[in-house]
Amino acid sequence: DRPPVTVLGLGAMGTALARALLGAGHPVTAWNRTAAKAEPLVELGAARAATPGEAIAAGRLVFACLLDYASVHDVLDDHADALRGRVLVNLTNGTPVQARTFSEWAACHGADYLGGGIMAVPPQIGTPDAFVLYSGSRSAFETSRGALDTFGESHYLGGAPGLAALQDIALLSGMYGMFTGIIHALALVRSEGTPLTEFVPRLDRWLSSMSGWAHAAAHQIDAGDYASDVPSNLGMQAAGFVNLTRAAQEQGVSPELLEPLGALLRRRAADGHGHEDITGIIELLQKGTPA
Ligand code: NDP
């Protein structure tokens, strides 16, 4: 009961997906623009297709994992008719609007469509560290579930096709926020010549002890109540934040990664919300309705 599958796109991620599918016993037909990238998979038992159309014809379940949505169209536009009656799972990173527009395109061509966002790097595929977000057709998710679970934990978010892309981008935004803080912290410590490997265990410990903050913030924001149960008020944080940018300047480190948050804190405090929690700055970010 391992149905034949097709993988379009054999970059680092597409190759990892194809390997996981082969490892689970699915017959895999693979296609890539640069044909040589299929070699290692052929050695593992995959069939190589000469065109995207030939690859699609070989599997009832078709995965696309390409650079971006422009490349998805480059690959699929001339082979759209082959998709009719097949399940198409697109694991290419994009925006919610791109995901919604592409889901309409796929439906027009008779594909049962599922959009996905991979929350893993290629070496994590097929390990417990990987999880993948999906949204779109529930029937596509259910019929392909066995194959999807070979990549990692499968999270189905609902029928709206843009949901997986939105939450993927939200998770990446959180990650880049963390990268931003880490890089800045390392620049500060390096400015005194301290080996960073000495400092990093402390940074790890501190970030771990703060990691529950997302839960607390979500509760406050869902309740729309920024004023009760405030252990560290925004006015105090806005005042303290000035020291972060000043210390950076004193150490010869650019404060440019930090400054936008400092500006938001000061604006919120000036608007009279200094007694509330820092979570209230979300009100300054949310402008208008989604496109
Ligand atoms: P790679 O750069 O390794 O591979 C890109 C793939 O897209 C290659 O197969 C490439 O073909 C193909 N491609 C690019 N442009 C075109 C085009 N115009 N026509 C046909 N094929 C094209 O990227 P990854 O495999 O790492 O990433 C693939 C997707 O997975 C991306 O959307 C990425 O955001 C997402 N992803 C990647 C993660 C990672 O850590 N790697 C993590 C989570 C998601 P060719 O070999 O011929 O150049």
C-alpha cells in the first residue's frame, strides 16, 4: 500500500523528500531541470523522468518542491493537463496570496490541491525533529497521509489554502527575530574580545528561560487585555531599552537590528500605555486588512 509518487524539484529539499519516500518503500519518479541531480536518487531506486509531464503521469500523488512560485509555474504551466485527477502537494515556500492564487490555478486544472510549509532543514527530513504544515483540500491530505508522514509530523491546519504559507512565514519570522537577537548579542560580546563559545552557554540558558513568553503573550493578546498581571511594564522596558542601543554605540556595534523595537516601545509609551505590558505594541503593527 505504498502508492507511486512523483517528485518535481531535486534541490537540497526535494532530494531529501524523495529519499524519505524511497526509504518508506514508495516507488518514486523524479524530475529536475538539471537532470544530473537525479543521479543519487536513481542509484537508490528512483525512476528518472525526461519531462515534468512524464513524471506527473507516473504518480497519482505529485510533490513539487522548487525554489519559488515562479519556478513552480515554469515547471507546471506546460504540463497542467497531466495534473487532472491527481493529488498535487506543493511544498515550495511562498506567501499566503501566492498559495491561494496557485490553489485556484490547480483547481482549474482538476488537481486535488494541498499547500505545505516544511519546518525543517533537509537533514532533519524523516526524523522526529521535522514537522510540516499543510492546508487546502482535506481529501488530498487524508489520501496522501501515509506519504506525508514519511517527512516528519504532519500538521493539517484547515481548508483555507493560504494558512500553511501564513504560519510557515510566521514561524520563520519568529526564527529570524531570534537570529537577530543572537547576532547582536554576539557582536556585543565580541567587542570586548571574549571568545563567543564561552558566552554562548549563558545565551542559550537565558533564551530557554524566556521561551515560555510566547504563551503568556498569546494569552494577553487573545484577551485584548494588556493591563492586568504586568510583571515588567512597558514604560520600564522602554527606558531600559535605551541602554541597549546606547551600550551598542559605546561598544562600536551598530544598533540597527534593535532600533525598530525601541522606536515602537517609545511610541506606545508616549501613547499612554506605559503601565501596560509590552505585548500592546502589536496594536501598532496591525494595519488594515489582509490583501
Ligand atoms: P535549492 O536551491 O537546493 O533547489 C532549488 C530547486 O528549484 C532546484 O531543483 C532547481 O533546479 C529548481 N528551480 C529553480 N528555478 C527553477 C526554474 N525556473 N525552473 C525549474 N526548476 C527550477 O533549494 P531547496 O531544495 O533547499 O528549497 C526548495 C524549496 O524548499 C524552497 O521553496 C525552500 O524555501 C523550501 N525549503 C527549504 C529548506 C532548506 O533548508 N533547504 C527548509 C524549508 C523549506 P536546478 O537544480 O535545475 O537548479
